[in-house]
Amino acid sequence: MRNILLAAFLIVLFAGAASATLTPNFQTWLNANGYASYNFGRTDLGANGSYGGKASDSESVVNQPVIFIHGNSDAALGSGAGSTGWTASIEYFISQGYKPSEIYATTWGDANPLLSAYQYHSKSNLQSIRAFIQAVKAYTGATKVDIVTHSMGVTLARKSILGGVANDAANGGGYNLGSPLTSSVDTFVGIAGANWGLVSCYQTGGGTPTCAATNGLYPGYAAWSPYPFGISNILYDINSSGSHYEAANVYSIWSTVDEVIGYGDVVYGRYTSQIPAQNGEKRFGAVPYGHINSKDLTGYYQLRMVKFHSTS
């Protein structure tokens, strides 16, 4: 209850504080360093499209930069019910002494909930997220960054960090993302992710891009150990490539009453939101901690994980 009241208080107190795009300083740096084509500013989405950056070159970055990566059809910042972005988390971090030069977010995808079934682990999404991680690290001069992710952003970010080969039939076929970014990430937090897929994708037969058996969240067609039969290529890749490639410290935040994942978060006998070999987790088992509130009401735990490597 204490954390719920705190979150509600902060949302009121800091209302509008996270309404911003990338600072001119960061945007100028991106344009000068080969990142202009990624459109990280996402000005097409107005003030919700992106966040972060220094006010000037002389501004110091003290806290380790935190990169927030949103979920399917959401945006960097909130635009309404169900599409809340990282507004609450950013406002909490700001209240605890972080500056905009230490907090970063951009929107991947179209940010349209009506098109959520068409989002997948595409070449463009993976390349964009990977490039944003590299850009923030280079721009801030940090030795390492922290990454906090939600929903499909969890699995997208895991593959973006892992790198290596992938295939996107809709965009040129096979390609290589490059070498792992493991050494660049101190802490990785995955919130309400579907690391082992979604049972709802099994029920639809993998018939949408989001549920597809190549780059979607298809959980396979039968339980088996160590991996279900037919689990999607992308999920097999990120779960069979060893432990802790995401970061030195890996945590998850999730709920057994997640209404999007459903089924108590269990897919073929596994909690799908747990990340293999994670260091720890914060698990919820009652409302209001559903799919969105596991993100919006957990700023306290997100900060504890990235800054103190603690789950309490």
C-alpha cells in the first residue's frame, strides 16, 4: 500500500515533468554522429515520443544512465490509459535525484494499440533499440548503462544486446546485428516480459506477426525440456545463448495476475516473465499489479535494482 500511495503522490506532484522530447544537445549529437536516420526523437508523436539528454556539453552525468524500453504499441511517455509509457518511472527517478541527462527513452514501432498484433522482433526494431543503447552510452561517456524494459521490450532488448544472426523475411532475410553489448550494461530489468512466449499465441496458432513462430512470441506446440517443441526462433535464441549476456546484473518484475500474459504467468510449466539465471525478482500476486501497473507502480523497485542491485 505504501508504494501505491507513493506512486500516486508522485504522479500528481510531478504531473507534466516527463513531458519532453530529446534535448537539442542530444539531438545535435545524434545528427553529427550518424544516428539521424533512426529518428530517435520521434517528434511525430509530439511530447510523448522520446526523453533525455544534456542541456549543454558542459553538463556532467553523475548517475549511471538508465535507458527505458517500452512494450508493444506503447510509447516512450504516456498518452492515455493502457499507453502510459515510462512517465511514472521517469518521474520517480527524477524525484530521487536523477537528471534528464541520466534518463533516456525513445519509441520503437508505431505506438498504435490498434496495430499491436503486427509488432514483432523485426530487423528495424532490433537495430533501432541496439543503436539507441550504443548512442546513449557514447553520448554520456558512461562506462556502462542500465536498461529497464517492459513487455515485448524485454525480449526485444535481450536480442538487441545479444546480437548475432537473425532473419526477417519481410525485410531482406538474414542479417547480423553484431557482437554482444554485454560489457556495456550493468543492470538489466525485465518487467512483465514473455520470455517463454504467450499461451494466447499458441491458441491463435501463431497467426499474427506478434505470435509468429520465427520472430514472434509463439511458445511452441508441446511441453518439453529444456525447450518446448516449436518455440519461436527468436525466443529459442535468447533463452539458449547462455546466462547474463543481458548484463552483469539481471532482474525481473512481474505478476501472477497479469491480465495480458494470463494463466498465472505460466507457459508450459515455466514463469514466462522470469529471465534465465536472473539475480533476483520482485513478484506480485494480487491487483493492482497487472500488466501495466507492474511497470507504473514499481519505480521504487526499478531504482533499487539498477542503483543498488537490490530487490527490496
